[in-house]
Amino acid sequence: MTDFLVAIGLVLVIEGVLFALLPGKAQEAMRSAAETPADILRIVGLVSAVAGVIVIWAARRFFAG
């Protein structure tokens, strides 16, 4: 559960920094996402989720003490 809370915290930090430093680009990205068809967003989401699982697996496999 600790790892999960740390992950959520990191997401919030990264998003907060991006919105604070690049608010215009963040708005553009949201507009672009709103105009993208749902099936494309679904595919991008699934690919991102799989990539995230692979990164977590690799980090735990190769870099964990």
C-alpha cells in the first residue's frame, strides 16, 4: 500500500509541476485529448498501462536491493 500511495503522490507532483510551469501547453494537450476519438484514447491508455507495468517489473527485477 505504501508503494501505491507513493505512486499517486508522484503522479500529483508531476502533473502539478507541468500545470504550474506550462499551463498553455497543458490546455492544448487537454483540447487535443478532447478532440481525439475514444477508440484511439483507449488504445493509448492500454499501451501506457502496459508500458507502466513493464517499467515497474523491470525496476523491481533489476534495481531492487
